[in-house]
Amino acid sequence: MAVLGLAWKSLVNRRATAALTVFSIALSVTLLVGVDRLRHEARASFANTISGTDLIVGARSGGIQLLLYSVFRIGSPTNNIAWASYRDLAEHPRVAWTVPISLGDSHRGYRVMGTTTAYFQHYRYGRDRALAFAAGDPFDDLYDAVLGAQVARQLGYRLGDELVVAHGAADVDFTRHEDKPFRVAGILEATGTPVDHTVHVSLQAIEAIHVGWQGGAPMPGFEVPAERLRTMDLTPDEITAVLVGLTSRMAAFQVQRHVNDYPAEPLTAILPGVALSELWNLMAVAENALLVVAAFVVVVGLVGMLTALLASLNERRREMAILRSVGARPVHVFALIMGEAGVLTLSGIGLGLALLYGLVLAARAVMAQHLGLHIAVTAPGGGELVLLGAVAMAGFVVGAIPAYRAYRLSLADGLSIRV
Amino acid sequence: MSDGTTANGQAPAGDAAVIHIRDLAFRWQPRDPVVLALDELVVERGEQLFIEGPSGSGKSTLLGLLAGVSVARQGEVWVLEQRLDAMGAAARDHFRAHHIGYIFQMFNLIPYLSMVDNVTLPCRFSTRRRQQALQRSPSLEAEALRLLRHLDMDEPAFHRRPVTALSVGQQQRVAAARALMGSPELLIADEPTSALDGDRRESFLRLLFDECRASGSTLVFVSHDRSLEGLFQRTIRLAGINGAVTTSAAGG
């Protein structure tokens, strides 16, 4: 329509104000879609804190509790699993692999986890991403340790550095395994999962540093020299939990039932994906609150446009009268202002998306490295298109206010020009 | 020229008048006093009419009625053999777009349009005037430039400058070119020279006369300035024929 060309030229004429309005809408759109995308990525990333593991098995307890201590290293297990039960489970025909883990010690606030090298082979996070070494290799020697990225960065460890493990979660002097220091053999890449906050050692090492201990304290006179331990049988009696991979996903429920009904001792098996989404739902309120805040920022951006358009109307009454004199109908005047609101809103959405993609491209490497958050550069998805559509609709509704006012004014003014 | 009066809804028989007003009594609101009362006003095709009147004599009211922005509830307003007071609002807007060129007292131009875009503006709202412009020139822009040249506004330097940088006299000539664009039958000018000084006033009018003659447009020129009277073929003193003025000085 003829009037849209006029709307465009009018905006170009007031480009400083128009650009500011577009920019404020663009920023709010960037925030809105960014928050939406981030929360989806965070949810996906959280749901994939552990992936590729079909079952997690621990002593009888609640599913979320088992998940919290085995994957997030939060809280403590109520009980352990006997080594014999673990061996029995590993022999199950439907079980492809098992990774035993043993928790209980810590190093300067970071949990120490005993496991086998199978852990580095089978642990998956994100979309089937394996653990990768930033430096060094999996533990080989009895006193080797592999550090999560965060541990190494925060504590400033490099390959070959020595560290002393403390008994329990609290790091106090008299419970340190001072006589058996570990050597940093490997440092993992950041994953954005609790792996980053973990010190990994072998199961045998966990066993070794506790030889001669009883009831959480070293027994005087029973200290065993670190080197002599190398010759001893260090097979543990108990472990904390087991990560289980199955030959087929279909077998998950069958094996879960087998574990839950295990006759020798009370055990619990959970499907990590199910437990993770249960846990995430506990946090859904905060996530939604964030989106609501972002939506309000969009409203603020649009109110800015409303203000700019309304403020310009009075000085544009002369322009309206001129348009009326050449035959424009009041509807044309409405369309002119509406067109300007439309151009401002749509440009704002376009620029906002461009800003978002620019930001994602610029920040994704940093986000992946430091937060382990892998943000894919994809076209706006269904949910985002709905959001953008809602912003456009809101823009048109807001634009209708000054447009209607201009319509009323031009009807009242006719050809008489008031300033 | 008050020949052949007829029944409502039909043009007065054999009347070639561009404007024919009969028995008009206009008030803004039904309870307001009458501000414009005309027994009869006829303007013939091709005429260049000067309507003189002091402020308050009902000039603006008359122009609003002729342009179809205001509607008479009492009496008849015929323009180009169409009865405006019987038309709907949209039809009157279309009618104005197609048939009427309008020049304001001042500030005629839309600041964000170029000089040429200002002149071609009526063609955005009327296909009729677009076609008529294209009959004279190969393109709308060429027609705009032709009109501007006739009004001594073809300096290339003007084209690049924003229209707000033009002098008042230059702006009025661009406004005249816009009013003439697409050869509307009726040109209405509402004190277009009041912001100009004496010499420029007369030269502007002569240009306007020439262009109206060339395009066959009828000119209705409204002003309070009696010194211009001699340049026109015919003068009407609005205060003299407006029956409402004696009782009330409102309107204007």
C-alpha cells in the first residue's frame, strides 16, 4: 500500500529515534530468545549430565538420593554394595559393561572418587560426548590421580604435582592420608558436569589409603608403608555404586527389576534420565521465573516504542492534515502509524535475532570451555518462533494505540492545521 | 448563474458549474449557531475566483465543505455535478483525491519526503490523477519536474536539499505543483500568499493562473487580502453573502 512507503520514509527521516527504538526492542528480543534457548540448553545439558549409562545401582535408597551422591557427589550413601554383589551384577548376561565407583574421601573440598579406567571409556555426557584429557592419561600407577577441569584450574595443579587426600568430606589435619600422596597423572577437559569437580583415583588406591584404618581414623601402630601396599591384594570389600551399560536399552526394566529384587542384599537401580528429569522439575519454577522476567523486558521495550510514537503524534498533526488534503482517508493515517510500529517491531525482532546469533557464535567456545554448555547454532525452533510471533503480535497491539489516536486526531482536525 | 434548479439528488439541469451551493446553512453541531449561510454560490468551469473575507467570515468552513471534510446537513453542496453532502466519508475522501488540489496557507510539505515525492504525493491516493499525470509525461517524476520547471523550481540544487530547507516562497510553489499534479478539475487555495511579500505574491499568483489555465483547472482562491483582487476575473465578498455573519461572527 502507498502508505507503507510513506511510513518507511518517515522512519528514515527520524532515524536516530527509530534506531534507538529498534535497538531497545532488539535487546529485549535477544534477552527473551536467549533466555529461552539457554534454559533449553541447560535442561538438555542437565538431562545429559550422564548419558550412555543405562542404570545406576546403589544400596537401597530413593532414586534422587542415589542420583545425587553417585552423579552429583552431593550427600552421602546410606550404605554400600558388597563387592560380591557387584561381581554378580557384572556377570549378568544383559550387562555390557560396569563401572564401579567408591566415594567418601575428599581433597580440599573436592570429592575423591575411586573407580576403574573403564570410567574414562564408558562415561558419557551431553550428546554422547566421551571424557577427553586436556593433559596426561588415565591413572596407571597405584598413586595416580586424574583431576576434573575445575579442580585443576581452581587449585592450580599441573601434571606431576602431588596432592594429599583427606578422609571424609571435611579436610582437617588429623584425617589426612598424609603418608600416601598422589601424583597428578591426567587432567580432564571441562564438561560442565560434576566430573569437573572430582578427583579420580583407582579403586585400589582408595583401598590402599585405608589399610590400617578403622572407624574413620588410622590405628596407631598399624601404619603400612606406601610401597609395601603395592604387593598386597587391594580388591575392595565394598563399593558405593555402579554405573551399568546394557547390551540393549530394551533390557533396562528387566535388569532394574533383577537388581531391585536382588536376594543377597537390598539394592536400588535407577534409570538416570528419569531421575534427572525428576530432579530438574524441582527447579522448573526458577527457570520459568527467568522467562517471565525476560518477557517483561520485552514489554518495556515495546512501551518505549509506544512512548516514541505517541510523543511524535502532536507534531505530526500538520503532516496528517496535508495527507488528508491529497485524499488520504483517516484509515490511511491509521495505517501509516501502524506501518511504522510494524517496521520498528519487525526490525527489532530481526536485529535481536542477529544479535543473539552473533553472541552465540562469539561465546559458544568460551561457554563450552568454562561451563561445559554446548550451544548449537540452529535456526529458531518451534518454541522460539512462537515467542517471536508473540513479540510481533504485542508490537502490533501496542502500535494500534498511537495509530488509533492519530486516526481520531485526523478525523477531528480535517484540513485545519493546529500546531 | 442560477439556472435550472431541480429536485434533490440530481445535478441542476444543463449546469456546467464546478461548484454549486444552494440554501446552505452550516453549523458545527446541531445545537450550535449557524456559521455559514449561503442562498446560492456558483463557480463556473475554468473560472479564477477570488473569495475575499476577513477572519470569521466563514472562509475555512466553506473550504472544508468544498473539500468534503465537513458535511452540510442543511442545503446542497454540488462539486463537479456530484452532491458532496449526500456522499459517505470514504467517497468524499476519494472524491477529493481524484478531483481537488489543495494549497494551505503555509507549511504545505511533508518534511520527510523529497521535493519530487511531495509533488507526486496525490498520485499515491488517486489512480485517476496518476493516469492523468502519465498522459502528460512519461513518468510521475518527469511530470513533477515539468510542473516544478513551470513554477521556476527546476534548479537541480533544490532537488537534493530537504524540503524544510526551502524558503517559504519556494515551499508554496512546490505546494502549487503538488496541487496541480494530475490535473484536478478544482484547485482550492487557502491564503497561500499570506506568508509572501508583495512582489513574490504577484509572481506566485501569475504562475498559478498560467498553470490552472494550461491544465484547465478551476481556481478558488481565498484570502483576506483585498490588494490581490485586481488580478482575478471575479471576486466574491463572503461577508456580504454569508447570511450568518450579521447575526454571529463565529466560525472563520
